[in-house]
Amino acid sequence: MGAIELVLLTILLMLVLMAIGMPIGFAMALVGILGLCIVSGPNVATGLLTYYPFDFASGYTFTVVPLFILMGQLAFEAGFTRELFTFTRAWLGRFPGGLVLGTLAGCAAFAACSGSSLATAAAMGKIGIPEMRRYGYDKGIAAGSVAAGGTLGILIPPSIFLVLYGIMTGTSIGKLLMAGFIPGLLTAAMFMISVIIRSIRNPEIAPAVRDVTWGQRFSSIKHIWGIAAIAAIVLGAIYTGICTPTEAGAVGVLGVAVLGFFTGRLTLKALKGALFDTTYSSATIFAIALGAMLMVPFFTVTKASHLVLEFITGLDLPPVLVILGLGLVFIILGMFIDALSLMLISLPVIFPTVVALGFNPIWFGVIMVKFVELALITPPVGMNLYIIKGIAPEFSMRDIFGGVTWFVVTDTCTLALLILFPHITLLLPNLMT
């Protein structure tokens, strides 16, 4: 059996194991070890297991993952999510599609202290969807805005996906996080522009909200200045190089905790819930990351990345078409594999190919996350769509699919801009010392 056939067979086995219910991280680990046993022998595989899992998972750089997750969980438990929505609703509600704009802006703000797409969609959906329905907003635009807004959580720093991309590829995590900032704001702006255009053309789907006074608008500022300052400090510390991403994450956790206790919002019960959810989420991410990394030696021995590079260069396609082809593959596979697993499985194979084709690894990290974003909201199996269904069970899947389609089109346009103009992504990383 040739190397390429063996790789394809093991990937097929992994998909089968996932389909029958085996946890994703364990399925990847089992396939990686089994493949290494076949090509290098059981002694090599068992030798790897004696040191590699602990050596990988105990790395200092991994500390940033639970810190960023905990920062977002503390902000949610302390009720800062609702305050962010109240602020954005007060200032944007009077515009066409105002509550949708407020929800999208709230998603962008919460993303700056969360790092998770699912957490952002769930947190803002629980607040934004009932409010939009109370004012008679169309089900589709309400559902679509939260699903699409949730994807900002994996792009706007602190992004767990960009952190893991940096760990897996050896790319600067600080520069990756800053690279996601402008594309994240651009994505949010494009979503909001599309909502305004649709609301002007058909005001009934998302009417303006005009029952907010100027006093209420200015009053909303005092409730969000603290969390906004913490997010600015965290991002500023990473950008200036004063703190590493891990240190900045620790500063963020401490800041949110102190602010929560000082304002009386963060009770011991809420702290316990935040710690439990952080532990669960971190363990899940670590299991998936370790499973993916246990596949790397197998891919290395079989020279899978070299075979992929030979195949792609043999097609003699322009590099941009290669990127677009990878994006299409990501979106299709995203219908069967969850977004994080898809990224971590594919990186060991495609990253060397992308670098060999001359692409900037920081730029590609953002583009890869954008591909994952699209997979999260592309019907029929986008993960964020089912988060919305869980939040609003009265919405039919037809409502959700129809509502998110406009946002998929808009996000595709944003992705095209980022591919055509790489300087948008690289502006902040190039300014860093």
C-alpha cells in the first residue's frame, strides 16, 4: 500500500470513528498512533506515547488558552454581556435595522474578551434574539445576525483559534492576534452595512427603535467603561510588546475578576460556574489539539505534506486559486467535522505547502480562520446555526438557513477583500516591534 493510500485510509477511519460517536480528540489520536504503528512499528509508536502527550500539553504557551476562556466566562457570568448589548442597542437602535446592528456590535465587543465563536453566539443570542422578536424583527435576520456575529469570536483577539494556529505552526501568537483585529472589525462593518441596506429596502424586517432617550444612551456608557478598558489594556499590552499573550491573558482575568467583585456582579456561585465551564472547554480543546498533534508524526513519516505540495505544484495553478481551492475544501469538510478539529487536522499537511508557495504564514492564519468562520455558518451543518436553534427553538431551520444566507454572501465578499489586499491583515503585525 502506497503512502497516499494509507493516509487517505486512516483519514477515512477517523471520520468513521467520529461518526459512530468516539470523541474527536481520541479518534485523531487513535488513528495517528495506528498509522505510525503500520509505517514505523509498534516500538516507535509506544515510545512516542511515553513522553509526547505530556511534553506537548504542558507547554507554557498553552497556558494562554484557559486564560482567555476564563476571561470570557467571567465577563459572561458577571453580566457584562448584557451591559454591552444595552450600550450598543442604545446607540445604534435608531438606525435602520438598529437592534441587529446592536447585536453585531455587541458580538464584536464580547469577542474582544471571549475568543470563542460558540460562546459569543450563545451569549449574545440569549439577549439579542428575545429583544429583536419583541420589536417585531424578522426571524431570519434575527437568527442570521447572531449566528454570523458569533463568528467574530474566533477572529477578533483574543482568538483561541489563532492562538492554536500559532502553537501548531510556530508562528508568533502576538502578531497573529493583532492580525485578526482589523479583519474582525472589517467583517463586523460589512455585516452591518448589509443589514442597513436590507433594512432600508424593507423596513418591516428590522425596524428602527426610537424609544431610547439621550439620557439612557449616556447612562449606558458608565456600565461598560470597565470591561472596555480591560479589553483595551489586554490588546494594547500585546500590541506594544509589554506583555506576552499569556501574561496579557492573566491581566485580563484579574481585571475582569476584580471589576466583577468590585461591582458586586461576580458572586462566588458565578465564579464557580465560570471555573467549571473554563475547565470543561479547556479540556475539550486540549484533547482535540493533542489528538491532532499525535497525527503529525504519522504525516511526517508518510511525507503527506510533501505529497500534497507535489500534487498542487503539479497542477500549475496561480497561488490565489490554490487558496480558493483550499477554502472550498474547508467549507465542504466543515459540514462533517467541527471547525477546531478541521483546522488542527489539516494544518500539519497544508501549512508547509502554503509556506512553500510563498504566502505569509500570519496572513494565511487569518484567512484560514475566515474559512472556518464560513464553515460555522454555512447551511446545512454550520455549528453556529444549531446553537441558534437551541437558543430559539421556536425558529424553524428554514428561518435560520434563510436568514444566514445573506451573511454568508457578505462574509464571502469580506474574505475576497482580505485575499486580494493582504496589507489589510498585515498592517498591525508589520507595525509591531
